[in-house]
Amino acid sequence: MPRCIVRITPNYKFNATTTSLDQQWEYNTAATAKYFYESTDPTSLTIYPSNVRYNGKSFHFDKIYDSVLSQYDFYSMEIRDYIGFLVHGVLNGSGSDNSMLNNSTSSRSTQSQVPQQKDVCILFLGDQSSGERFVLHGPPEHPGLIYRSLKDVFTMLEQKNEFEMMRSANSAAPNGSSMSSISISCYYIEPSTDNLIDAFDASVNQNQKRKRQTIRLRDHPKRGIIVEGVSRIPIDSPESGVNLLNQIYAQNASQFQSAHVIVTINVETTQGASHSLSGNKKGTTSSSISFFSLCCPHDNSGGMLPRNKQPSWVKNFKQCLDGLQNRTPSIAFHKSKPTSMMRDLLVGNRAGLVIHALSPNIESYKQMLWNMNLCQKLVDVSPKTKTQLASPIQFRQAPSQNDMNEFMDEHERHNAPSPMPQTMRMSHDQMSFSIPASGHYTNPNWSHNDAETESSRSLPVADTSSLGAGDANSHQSSQFLRRSSSSSHQQLGSVPKSFMARSAQGGTSSVYSSASKTPQRQHPLKRNQSKLSISTSFSQNTFQDPSLISSPTSSHNSVSTNNFLSAQDAELLSKYKKESSSLKSELEILKRLKLTHQRKITQLEEKLDEFRNQHQDAIRSMKKYAKKGGSGGSDKNGSFSQKDFDMYREVMEQAITRMKETQSKLETQNDALKRHINKKDQDLRKKDKELIKLTRTQEEMQVSMEQTQLEKSQLEKKLKAAEKRITSLNKHSSSNDTRVGKDKPMIPDGFTLLRSDKIQKYEEYIKETVEFNEKLRQEVLKQAQTLEMYRKRYGNLSSVSSNMHEGGDEDSEESLKKQLTISQNMLADALKQLAMSKQ
């Protein structure tokens, strides 16, 4: 299944009609953001309809790239290895059509040994303003994927010595054969509602009413979908191919309303006719890379089209994805021609890549969700464990001067200041950034540092907690994070987990060491094992691209992975890496030798079959003429005799024995080569196992170190909180006034504290008041009990006094009345104090 990635809209507004950039766009006001997005790791993305973390929708992809990524870096990290597959498939005769193996006896033995190479398909999904034209075509100063693909195809074919190997093999073959030739062509198709339209057709360009002839598709059992009736234009150089495509697009720009384009680059090898007795015909081997650019259906106002007005192929495309996701036994790809052409990509018969171009300035929020859900279905259809892409032809050529100039120009442009508006939002619990599409990562409280050193400029650091905006000012993220890491370190202390950094170029990951200042790459076999901390690395494939770099915000957070291993283990690790790389290169060479031996064996088998057939024909003809001419004499024409027949048979038998001997020698050599390859493969597996063990220990120690750092930061926070509480209690106990003073809280720069000293004092005062009220309530209860006791005694005494009135005991009655009044007064005072405390 294809690999699914997301790329934010580039920082340039591209005019595909004139193949130029709109320079005035950078100075205009940025468009209002229609939605907001953030990401805490390079594989997940959350979309919000407003600048509030509420009602968000999360999506997961294989990789997410920011808008600051240049064309050169994006092509190097994602597309270049697919071009290596394409060229390797053509040169090794394992493309989509192995028709040169026409002999039935040789095809059985060869098809099982030579792998069937898949074609390549790149699928773009997004809106018309998502940067698809810029990525595909591109201006001369920022070439697109089509030009770079053509350039690499021509460069690989010229640099590799495969042509010389093929010529030498042809010249060394018995009876000789003509040399092979390679042709490169392309075709340009516009998918309409249900048909495919050829853009290279001359009658189409002259016809203003767009009455175009449709293109036919044929399903081949081995090659898959074949396009027929399309104009294939030969290409001599990358510049001529791109100029031709731009010219055709400029001519039909006013008529291309559907914004769907299919561009296919076809590389074909033609094997010459053989002069042997079998008389094999010409055979061709072809591989192709197709670029599908498909846009979401919408009306003129930018909103989503209703279902009854959408093109039928869009509905069919969605139904096919639903069928693949639900594992339906029969899926109707044939209902529309665009889905038929994408069938091999979706089913997995082609090596492919799905790129979703995300634009925050899309007018319709539903339209963006439609695109994201469509890409998410492609991810869900794909298996969970994806195979790593390793190109059989490594493009080891150093970048040209034009590529270096382009890279430096884009880097300087990304570091240039921008007049766009600036917005930021930060919370107290977690310092994460939520950046709108029209803003960028700058804090108004921090001033621009013009005296920045060149070393800090050469290593831009960006933030993955929000992957940036899709406009011209999102390239300010690297300056903001360099500035924040140096200026806010003493104020903010330790940085939380979500504040992860990565390079502005994106790509595979490494850990940034504050001591060595060099990125150290992680082993490619351990992918996505740790995603929790600042120094966590994200590994993906084996591309040689710039890596994710951890922000050096503090000394204890920027930890080097070499500090986890001893010197002996580190030396052993480097030794194993060197040995494994050398073994891999030797294994690749041996595999190529094995393929050459297999080709020679098949050629000898073919020649042996030819000699046998020729020998049998000669025996039949000689027997026939020998019967006519007699045993010892000649035939009627005097052409053959029994002696000639015996001599020819001996010569043919000797030739057959020699062929068998050479065949047995080659088979023994091939067996020895197989044993040698198996031995090297076993050694390589052992080294890989040892390397995996070392990387596991390294990662375990890294995780334990990160946990200790988190525990340490939590303890420091608790200690600071306890110290603040002690100081506030001491101040409150020393002061006679219980009211809270009007002290201004100390608020650090960048965010506001939710709990200030004033709020803490009020809470302490309320707590003490509640305790005092509780004590007073208990005292009032005690007084009430005493009063009740006095009332009982007073009732008893009143009855006694009525009996003793005649006796004249007046002093005891008066004393009891005085005690009763005193207790009533105490109770009244206690009730007044309780009422005052409540107020």
C-alpha cells in the first residue's frame, strides 16, 4: 500500500500559467485563517475550527512536513529513492513488461529468479490553492518534482555503467546481437468528468470547443492498466521536457477547469533482434513514474459540491476506498477511468506515495475535512507495518552548484524578517503553542536580535508542538525558537515534554548534544520506539536527510546518547556499524554477480536448446538422403554420404558435451556463490542483532534518564511551592492586619500565572477564619449546655422557692437569678460574635 504524508502549503504563490512567482504576494496582508492546527509529533495532526482547543479532530499519517521545507529537501527525502527503483527496474530487465524472455524454456527458470519491478505512482490530494502546481512544476528558481525526476533519471543513466555492461554482454554473445537502446517519453492527461483527455493532441489544442477524443484503457494480466491512444512525446533532456509541459499547460490554462492532471514519465529499454537460429523478436522493458494531481470537488464560491453534483469518478474513488477498508471481495474500479488508472496504486501493485497538500486558507472547513478524511482512509487501508524503502541505485553524486545556490537562497529567505501579524497563546500548565494560519511563532515581548551569530543561523530549530502556518510568514519559527531557547531559559526553567524541536528542513531524527554540537543518527531498524521527551528521536526509513534536532534550552535537557554508553560499548557500536555497512555493500555486489551468472546460464541453456534442435534437424535430413543415396555412396544429387553423416554427428556430439561441461562449471560456480552469499547474510544478521541489542540498551537508559529528569523537575516545583507557602505564612503571622495587601504579583514574561500571591493570602485568611468560627461554635455549644443546665436548676428552684416562700429563703433565690442573667448575657455575646464572623 502507498505511503501517506502531509505537506503544509509552501511559502510562495505560484502562477503556473507563466511559471513564475508572484513577488508582490509577500508584502500583502496574509489571508484570514479559516481553521487552526497543531502537532506534538511528526505523525499526528489536530485540526480546530477556531483558536480554541475545543471540538478538534485528530489525524495520523506517516509523516508531516512544514511549509518551510524547500523543494530540494522534500524531493531528496521522499521522491529520489523511487526514481532509483524506476531506473534499476529498467536496467536490470525487471520492469513492468519482460517480453524479451519469449522462449518458454528460459522464461520458466528466469521469472522465478529476476524480481518483477513495480512502477511508481505519486498521488497529490488537496485544494486548488494548496501548492500542487508549485510542487509539481515549479518556477526555474525552485524546480518542481517533474523536473527533478527527469534530471535524476538522465543523470543515473549516464553515471552508471549499466549501458557498457549491456553492450559487452551483447557483443560477447554467440552469433552476435544488436545493442539495446533506451528511450524516455511522457504523456499529459486531463481527467474530465468520466473520461481522460490527451493534452498533447494537436487537434485538441486547435479545437476551441474542447471536443476531445477519449483515451482507452486496457487491463493486461501482467502489466496492469495500459493506456492506449495517448500521444507519447520523446524527451531528450530535463529542460526540454519541462518546457514542453509548461507550454502545453499555458496554452490550455483557460480550458483546464477541473484542475486534475496526470503526468507520466516512461523509461523504455528496447532489446535488438538476435541473429541466432531461434530468431527471437525484439523485446521491450519499461518502467514509469506517474504524477496524479487530484483536487477536492467544490463550487465557484469555494464550498463543497452536493453529492448529486459531484463527478461520478469522485464518488467511485470514495467507494473503492471504503471497499478496501472493509475488505470487500469485489471492488468496482472499472466504473470510471481515473479510478482504473489508480487501481494498481491502491491495491499495492505499484510502489507509491500519497501527498496531501494542507492549506489553512481554504474557504470551506468541510472541504478540508473531506480531504483529510480521504487521506485518513488511505492510511487505514495501508498495513500497520510498512516496508522501508531502500533504493537499489544510490544517488551518490554530490549536489550541483545550482542545487547548492537554491538551497542557500531558500535558507536565507526563510531567515529573513516578515511584516506579517504575530499571534501567540501560552498556558501555565504546559507551554505549548497554538499558531493560527495567519500568524507565526514570535512573541511581541522579545525583540529581534540582529547581532545573532552565524553559527546560530546555520542551525535553525523549529517547534513541533504546532507545525506552522501555510503562509509566507511561517518561516519565522526557527528565529523565534533560537531566541526563546537563549533568552527565556532562566525565566521558564525546565521545558515540558510537548516543547519538542526539529529542524526547519524536517526528516529523520537525531539527538542534539550540547557538548559535541553534532547530530547523532539513530539506528534505522528502531522506528518510533520513544516519542515522549525532548531528546526523543523519530526515525523513518533510511533517507540521508537533515534530522530532527532537540532544542538546547537547558543543560540537563540536551543529553547526548553517547553519555549513556561506556567508551568500550561506543567503540563496539561504531565497529559493528562499519562492519554491517561493509557487509551490506559486499552482499549487494554478490547479488549482482549472482544475477549476471544467472543470465549467462539462461543464455547457455538457450544456445544448448538451439544446438539440440539443429542437431535433430540435421540427423533427420541426413537419414532421409542416406536412404535415397545408399549406405556407402552419395545420394542422387551427390550431396551427402554415410561418412559425412557420421562425421557431422561426432562434431555435434562434441559441441554438446562442451556446452554441458561449461554449464556444469557455471552451476558449480553459482552454488559456491550462493553458499558465500548465505554466509555473508548470516554474518550480517548476527551484526544486526548485536546492533539492535546495543540500541535497545541505549534507548532504555535514555528513557530512564528522562524519567529521572522529570521526577527531579517535579520535586523542584514542589519545593518551590512549599517555600512560597512558608514565606507567606511567616508574613501573615508577623502582621497585625488580617487584610491582604495590594502587592503586585510577580508574573514572568510570556505567560500569566493563574495563582498569584494575593489569591494565596485570601485563601489562607479564609481558612483561618473558618477555623476560628469552628472554635467559636464549639464554645457557644458549651455555653448553651450550661444555660440549659441553669434553666433546669432554675425550674427546680422555682418550685422549691414557692414551698420555701414562707420560710424566708430570699437570698438563695436572688443569687440564682443573677447567675441566670449572667449566662444569658454570655450567650447573647457569643451569638453576636458568630454573626459578625459570618459577615
